[in-house]
Amino acid sequence: MRIMPDDASTSLQPATPPGRQPLDRQALERVLARAAQLQAATPDAPELLTEQQILELGHEVGLAPEVLRQALAEERSRVAVPVEHGMTARLFGARVASAARTVRGEPEALLAQLDRWMVGTELLQRKRRFPDRATWEPQRGLWASLNRNMNLGGRSYALTRAAEVAATVVPVDRERSLVRVDADLTPLRGSRLWLSGATAASGVGAGGTAAVITALLVPPSALAVAAVAAIALLPAAAGLGGGYAIARQHAVQLARVQLALEQLLDRLEHGSLTAPRR
């Protein structure tokens, strides 16, 4: 029997120190995740936990109360936006633009500021209002349309491109609140998706039709084949290029809306979100 030397032997060491040694951050995350699994599998495990119970649990594992309150606020303001994958999301961009910020102020006062700004500055009108959430939609009418299309107020009015703008404000502590704003661009992306596909398909169809007609009229030869290919490629390339350009228009608009949301939170954070009086 061959005995391996000591320096070539393999020994399995515990991933974490035995006993009551302190745990690093990764080990703590694994312990908390596993504890949550075990708790969920317990028959008499409570389905709901109050904020105070969560804070007490966090205290037991050494988590600061302000960190837990921030995490709770983010969870309460979370909006179910499906994660998109595939060619459409990569080419056109997302359907929803979102931004969040923790600012000083009470939820009711912050929502009131947002409402005045949306109605007085962004050419939006109230749609729904809840204790901790409000939604707006684009204003209708000739004056709003002129402002929006001709930038009469010196603004881009990027948020009016959204079918709906929503704001959720939840308290973090006595002085701060978490503000989340979302802009739904689903109809806008849908219309551009249809127009992009129609443009690309018409270009490819025109190229194919021209190629067939040319092939029927020109005697077969190497030069004729090259001519048919060129005639087919030109309209197809134009159609595909036009479709791609239309698709990228949505990505540009999405970036503008995202910037508008971030600028909105900048104003709210620095206390400069004041709509002009009419």
C-alpha cells in the first residue's frame, strides 16, 4: 500500500471556525437564509411579522435598526415590475423607468409636493390618490398638446410620454421617507415595436418583390444574378435599418424619462420641488 506524504494529503477543514468564533458577512448571510428556510418549514411558524418583531430579530443578529428600517421601506415601496429578457428588451429597452431615493420629510407632505409638481409643471393630471401612493396621467386638451409638442414652457415634458406615472412614499423613520417613482412606457414601446417590425418587413418584402420581377425580366447570367441580389438587398437593408432606428428611438426616450425621474428626486431631496403658480 502506498502512503501519500503529509504535504500531498487532503484534509477537509470546516468552512467557518468551530465554536463561537465571529462570523464574516458571507457566513452571516448564509446563516440567515438557512434560518429563514427552516422557519418556513416549521408548522407553527408565523406567516406575518410586525415591524417591531423584525427589528428585534435584527438586533439579535447585530443589524442596525436604521439599516432594517431602510430595507423595510424599500420592500414596502417595491413595485412588481417583471424582469425582461430577450431581443425585444435588449433592442428597445425596458417598458418601465424607475427611480428611488431616501429624502427628509413625511410621506403626506412629500406626496403633496409631488402632486403639485406633476400637475403644475409636468403637464400631468391626477389619476388616483392613496394614503402612501399617487398616480398621474398625461393632461388632455389642445393647450396641453401644444405645450407638449412645441415645448412652449421651455421643458421637454418627458414624463408625458408615459401612460402613467406613479409615486410611492413610505416612512423610513421619524425624519426620512423613501420615495419611489415609476413611469410606464408600455404603450409607447408597443407602438414603436409594431412600427419597427412593419418597417423592416416592408423593406424585406419590397426587396424580395423587386428581385423576383428582375429575375423574370433579365436573362439568366452571372451578371443578372448579381443584379438581382443587389436589387433585393437595397430595400431590405433600408427596411431593416429603418426598423432598427425606430427601435433605438424608444431607448433614447427611455433614457430621457429615467433622467427626468432622477432630476425630480434631486429637486425633492434638496427642497426645490416647487411648481410655479398659475
